[in-house]
Amino acid sequence: MAGGGYVMRRIPRLDASVRVRVYAKVEPYEDPKKVELAIKNAVGHVEPKNAKVEENFILYEFDDENALYFIYSKVRDRQIVSAVKRLLLLNKVGLSTKLMLNRQVAYIGNIVVCEEEGESPLGPIFVEIESPQIDNVIEWLAGEHF
């Protein structure tokens, strides 16, 4: 096992340009540092290209697939590839798609995907993925290749 408590695997190269936005609302009773840590954990502590940290909202932006490597690995470790693919296809609009992750689970370094916002009591972490080749990105992230 490597850092972060997950098995390192060889991740195939993604032959598509991609932008990733990971964000969450910060409730008045929450510690913004804990929400930011949950977001950092959800992306495997990859450094964002841009970060916007405000009292009630945190946004990380990435211009490549590196922010998706942790999710890629966890989806396979937890054997939820087909569920994630179904949600990515269901949430696909034009050249983008999204996932919602349970914030409390991300805080402890794991992922659980949510079908609805209410499944994460404090609100989910949103992972928006945009690409001119969005179908290739979905297949890469949640295809049956291991």
C-alpha cells in the first residue's frame, strides 16, 4: 500500500484534454479547513491549478486528469465501476458530466458516490469533468479496464 491507504496501480494514460472542478459548499457551522481537507482527499492531494477558498464555498480547478487518479483507483478498489459509469452517463450534459461524493467519507480518505445531494448529510463534494471527448473520459474513468 502506498500513501493515503490505497493500492497504487498503473493507470492508463487518458488521450483527451480535460478540465476538472471539485467544489463544496461550506455550511456556517462547519470548519472550512475540514471541508478543504475532504476535497484534497477526494483528489489524492493533487495540487490544483486554481483554488478559491471562501468562508462558504471551496473550489479547486485542474486542467488535466491527475485530479481523477485517486477516484480512478478507489472506484476499482471498491468495485463500483458500473455504478460510477451509470452516474457519469446519467449526469452527462453536452461535453461535461459530474459525480457527487460523500463529504464525510472523503474526509477520512475514501470515496462513496451519491446519487442525490441528500445522501451526504453536510452536502456532497461535486466533481465536474469537462472535455471535448467526454465519452472517452467516462470510459477511461469508469470503463471495465483494470
